[in-house]
Amino acid sequence: MKEHSFVVPTYGRSPHLEACLASLAAQRVRSEVVVCTSTPFPELPSLCETFRARLVVHGPNAGIGRDWNAALAASESALVTIAHQDDLYGSGFVEETLETHRRWPDSVLYFCDAEEITEAGQPRAGGRNSALKRLMVAAAYGGGETIRSAIARRALLGFGNPIVCPTVTINRRVAADFRFREELRTNMDWLAWLDLSGMGPVTRIRRPLVSHRVHTDSETARCLDDGARWAEDQMVFRQLWPTPFANLLARVYSYSYGGYL
């Protein structure tokens, strides 16, 4: 079994996909790259060939959760990073992820910090959301690198989702049959981390190794505009806490939406 791969679920013709693939091809430790899509465009095969990425086309187009599950199924590696087509990965991402995995081989997932960039790729000053995420992570880990107890996992994920999705690497030696929930539009990652954290330790890499692009054309932005994000936040909180406290947490958490997540 291969040790690590990037899977890149793509939708339509992202203007940032080429830059994303270039950052994956520039890793100091090379890793397989799989582009998985249900909406191919004519130039996609040659773009994948340029960056030595394997192209997998699936169907039908049925939402983000289905796309992510198809991407997972397209890879045969033990460690899988779901790379977002709009984001950039530092050249040491694979190297540091593998080093962390060797120290904590029983962890079910690994994640790192992320810096935000604008749609044009310029550094973006972190808003309330970034500050809240870092505070939640710091409080849960208390200076450590991994958490094992149920209490610590609840501290990390019970008050919101501080894990930036494109930074996550899933360990399929621990969670071989894991799948994302396909009926959700925005919180399938939060629920996934909750499910996975019940299978094993969750380990962090302190350094920011991903540049996360924040822009108004993202699915997250659309979910904020049409209220889907608020509804799904309430749903997750109510799974974790009594309803009155869950509603309060959802209201407080919504104040972080000043910057798109």
C-alpha cells in the first residue's frame, strides 16, 4: 500500500486548480496526486498530465459529500489528504505529515495550521474566525501534539469546528471504511472529524503548511448566504449538547462568520 496521496475533488473549472496542482507537484517528498471530478472540462486531462496527476471521472454530480467520497475511493494509500482545488500547499506538507505520522502512527487524523489568502493569492489578515479556531485548538491541546481522551476530543470539537478541512490527512489504517455524510452541504467535515475522533487519537502539526483561499464564490459563502450553514450548525450542536445549550452555542458560533470559514 502506498504511504500517502493527495486527492483533489474538483468541481467545474476552478481558476486556481493549476496553482494548487503546482504546489502538490513541488512537494519535497513526492506523493501521488489524484484529481477526481464529476464535471470534467476539455483542458483537464492535459492539466493533470502536466503535473503528473492521475485523473478519475465519476458520476453523477451529486454534491460535495459524494465528490469527497469518490475521491477517497480513487486512492489506495494509507494516508489521504483531501486537497481543495482553490488552496496551496507548502513544499514541506507531505514531509512533515509523514514525520508526524511516524511519531504517532495510531492517530486517526492529522491536521496543521493554515494561513488565509485572498482570491488573488495575497496574504489575508486573519479575522474572528481564524482567531477562534486557533484558540479552540490551543485550549484542547494545552501545548501537546496529540489528544486521546474523550474529554479532550470534546474540548476540541464540541464547541465548533476549529480544524481547517484542507489541512486534514486521514489515516485509513485506523479508519479503513470511513465515508463522509453526503446529505450535508457544509458541515460534513465537522461531523467527519467527530466520527473519526471516536476511532483514535487526533494529532496536530503546529506550523501553517496550507494557504487557504477565502473568497465569496465558495460553497461555504453560499451556505452562509442562504442559511444552510446556520441550520447545519444547529443540527451538529444538538447532537452534542442539550437543546437550550446547543442553541446558545450555535448563536455564539455564528459571530465568527465575519470571515468566511
